Amino acid sequence: MPARRKKKVAPQTIIGEGGVALIAQRVNEMGFLYHDRRVDHGIDGEIELVGPGGEALNQVVMVQSKASNRAHAYETDDGFQWTADPADLDYWLSGNAPVIVVLSRPKTKEAWWFDVRAEFGDPRRRAERTVKINKNTQAFDASAASEIFRLGSPRDSGLFLASPPKKERLTSNLLTIDSWPEMLSIAPATVDSYKEAWEKVKAVEGHLADGWILHDGMLISFGDLRTDPLRQLCDGGIERLDSSEWALSDDEDTTNRFANLLRSTLLTDRFRDLQWHPSRDHLHFRPTRNLRARKEGRGQGRRGRTVFGPHFSKTDKTRVIYYHHAALKPRFRRLGDAWYCQLGIDYCFTHDGRNESSFADGLLAGIKRLDRHPAVHGWTHMWERYLQGDLLTANTMLTFGSLLTFEVDRGIDDNWWGPAPTQASADDDALIRPDPKLEQHLQDAEVDHDDLLALLDEPLVPPESAPARRRPSTRRR
């Protein structure tokens, strides 16, 4: 009598069940509930969201599991591609409930996910049916809880996930002002406009004017209005005031005038290697005499950053395409009784070190797409050290301290951030992908992605690890 044939379980069934079990485990680690569907028409289960305090919210996210122990298409250590079935895609997009797909590898306990509507919301992407998975940022584990919560919760629900309970020291872009002159001078002006005033100042050969402003027919300055070239702008009647009367005034107009005076003083103080760009509204480094690269911020343990430098043609290494200049948009603000210089990072591009490049707008747009936190952090600390200065003279009107820092009891999970520019390509990150017009503009300038990244990727040692600076005695504020 022939032996009876026994029923067998297909390997894919084991893999499929393993994928669902892995999803249930990860959802539980997120603090949510997973409900398996007994009848599967393209949705394997539901994630029931649970509020931060354990509240049952009656809000769900639909889940489709796709499990396989094989390698995915174009898989590397950082990612792979996956293509959806047309029927599945039509089904997922036909309703109004949020749907995620979890791509798992049960054998190695790995899982990644994506939001169907976010990936295939527009007709072109829907027709392609292919999604790129970033293994570093799309892991389906506890780090994905906040994104899945936001996906399933109405925007007006008023609920949120608390930030992780960890202490962090935050550094702002507010640079403290340690001191300014004790007195300021005011006198009736003999000029009606800044243009007329500058013509008179430039006519006084060999003299540099201290910072000054015009307001309601009056000339105001921290400098001496009795000496050239400022005396050319006023007609006697000089009044001296304690600068703290303006610095700590409750009158908004007076406070704004004092902020303008601080900015004008910064533009004309000891920083003679900086110049003002009126149309860009920023300060930038002047070119070096020989047009060679210049670095600032170097020292023990610090590489410094290139604040001015040439960029050469890819085809002709002797031909300069453009020069870059580190730039700063300073804004003076008062918080309480303290004054700060807000450091706004910017860039300037010229074709000869002096005149703006015809590609300046494209270069600026290109670099702003790449200018993430590490680059802004590095440039901000460079400007902090530069404005603090190594050699402060008796004529220095403004002295600067350190960036304002403070500690918080809640931090931001680093996994919530996108990849840094050096870890992402223009194809992988929509935030840094140039539009066609910009891409063509940069190609005309013989500029590529790596060339712009070179301006940003110059890491500096944090200032707290640098040797202490010698500071002049602080004058009374």
C-alpha cells in the first residue's frame, strides 16, 4: 500500500509568517498595538496608535508586509530598490486610510518601511512603481514611532510624542557683545543722505570713519565728532550721552537706532579685511592681494576654514571659474538687558575677487540646498572666533564673547534628521536635488555637487576644546 502524501508548508509561508511576527514585535516596541487581519486583500494588519499617556485613540495605520530572505534589487549596505505590484498599488491608494509597506528579512531580523502615499502620490511616481529605500533612515523599529504616529494622527488632534528625555547643550547663533564705548555723540548733520555723507568721508584722504548713522537730521556715532572725517558731517552742537541710556531704553525706536549704530560700528571697526555688499546685505571677506586662498580659525587642533579662495575649471586647471568669499549677515538684537550679534551664515561669489560672478545666484542656490546643520555649525564657530579676534587694540569699539548656549532636559533623536550632504547623493535626497534650470546653470559654470560640498565640509574642533584667548579688559557697558 503506497505511503500517504503528507501536507507540506511552503518556505515562503514560513518567511511570510516571520515577517508579520517581526512587525508585531516592532510595533509593540513602539508602544502601539498590532492587529492581524484574518482576510488579506493587500493589507496584512493594522497599527492601532496609542497616545503618550496610554490613551486609546481609535486611529490606525494600515500595514502591508513584504517579507523575503533574498537580497533586494540593487542592494548595498546603505539601501536598495523595491517595485510594487500594480494591483497592490491601486488598492493601497484607493482608500483614505494611511498605508505603509514593511519590507522585512526575517532571517536577520531586519525591516524597513515607507509611506505609500508619500512615495506614490503623484502620477509619475505611481507609474514608475519603484521606491528607493535608505536603510539608515527607514528602519522599521522604535525610531520610526514618531513618524508613524504623525502619519496616523489628524493634524488637529492636539496630541504629540514627547521628545526623548535626555539632556542636551544647545548652541545658538547669538554672539554675546561684551562691551561697547561708554559714550556716544550726537550732532546736527550737514548732509541729507548717506550718499552725500560718504562722498565727504572719502574726500578726507588717509582717514577712516568710525561707525556712524544718520537719523532725523542728526549724526550719531561712538566716534569723536570733533575729528576728521566725522567733523565734515556735522556742524558743532555736539552732545555726549551715556550709551547705556540707549542700550537699555524701553523705547523701540531708540533700541532700533542703537542696533543700527552697533551694526555700523561693526562694519567700520578693526575688521578692515571685510567689506559690505549692499545688494546682498552682508559682510564678506576681501580678496587676498595675490588672490590665493585664505583660511581663518586655524590654531591648535583646528584646521580652519577657507574664507576666500579660487575655484578652477575642470578642463583647464589654470583657469579660475569663480572665487568664493565667506559672508555674514549680522543682526543685532537685545534679549532682556543683554545685546547679541545674530550670526547669519552666507556666501559671496565673484569672478575676479571683486566683481560678482554672473553665476552667483546659481551658486548660492546650489550651496543653500546642501547647507545643513554641520556646515552651519562650523561656519558659525568660525565667525565666533574671528569676531572675538586674536589682536584687539585700544581703538577697538566692540568686543565679543561667546555664543549663547543653554541646557535642555529634552533632546532630539538624531535618527529623525535626514542624512548630511556628504552622506547623500543628489539622486537620493529630494531636498538637495537641483531643479533642471539650476543644474544647467551650475553646469555652465563648470560646478558640480562635490565642488559645492568642498565649501561646506571643513570640520572644526569645537571652541570648548580650543585654548583660551587673551581678552582685553572689559569696559563698562
